[in-house]
Amino acid sequence: MAFTFVQAPASASNTVTPVTLAYGSNNTANNLLLAIVSAQGGTPSTPTDTAGNTWVQIGSTQPYNGNDNTKLFYVAQAKAGANTVSAAYTGTRGYLGILEFSGGAASPLDTSTPGAGAGTTAAAGPIVPAAAGELLVLLMTEGGGGLNWTQGGSYTLAWNGTGRFQMAQYLLSAPAGGQSSSMTMSAGVSWGGFLAAFTPAATPSTTNWVSGHRAVINKRGFARMR
């Protein structure tokens, strides 16, 4: 089963903790949710949401731009319904970006790596997904003050790239082998974030009866008679 992008409201920021952001449409049961949470001059906390999901951190805290810090979280199988995500933080300002994808395995996280640096290109990698067809998501926060972003390669930006402190881009079906990912910004600033790979749900076999025999159609479309 292939991944499908569902939604990602534009990222939010706030100078009073917590920073809060609502999904524009109801989450679908068992979908994959992602959240990048960042704090200027402090540390973000684990998100909570109104649907009662449990958010799990991917990797560790990634510092960038001196005393700023960012973290990445996911929900493997979301609860259905309307949902607003909140994240407390220390420091002077918090940032939050959230995404939703369908088609993930029950335990979807494969691998991830952090990235941090300075300049007009924000990047992370390489990582080596376990197989072709995995979802890759690059999520970044910049320390410069709301820049314009451009996606890299075959990736798609998750939300409008104009005047954003945070940005995410995704590739729904990555090829096999080592993978890196990058985005460009309209000015050279400090940045930090993560590249993560997620495993799709297995495609179920289809069983048909043909002339008294059971034909099992595998995921490549070939039949085996039984």
C-alpha cells in the first residue's frame, strides 16, 4: 500500500506557551501524524492533542542557532476526529508544524537522522530506508525570521513556503538506497531539523476461486493455484 498525503496546516508560532495548531479536517483513524516542535532560546515539550493521541519522540533534541532547539514526534495510528495539537516550551517563542499521511504500517517508523547548520540550504541525511517505497519527510526550523522556502528535487512542500519559520517536504515513495534531502531558503541563516523514513502498510493478498481451485493473487499481481 502506498502512502498518501492528507493534510498539513501552515505552521504556527507563539510568544506565549503553549503553541497550538489545529488540523483543518478530521484525522482519519490509524493515519500517521507528525509534529515538529521548536523553541527559540529554550526547549520544546512533548505535544498533546485534543483527540487523546500519544506522541512519541523520534531521535533526540536537535540544537540549532545557538540556544534554539527542535524535536520531532509522531503518532503511529491516529484516533479519528477533530484534533488540535499543543506544545509547551521554554524560551521566548515556540513553533509547531503538523502533518497527516495515510497508508502507514502499524509500526511505521523505519529510520531517521538529524541535521543542523547555516546557509541557504537546509539538509539532512543520508539515511538508508529498509526498502523502496517508503515515505521520506524532511522537517526544518530556521532561526532567521520567516523566510521563503523552495523544495528540493522530487519532493513536495507540505504547506505554503512564503514567510515561514518552519517547513516540511515529503516524498511519498522513495527509491531504494541511501537518501538525503534538502530545501533552499531565501537567506542564509541557521537551521535545524530531521529527515525520517516511514514504512508503508503491506498490500494484502487477494484470494479468488477459479474452477474449483483457490487462486491467491499476490501483491505483484501473479496468481498461484491451490
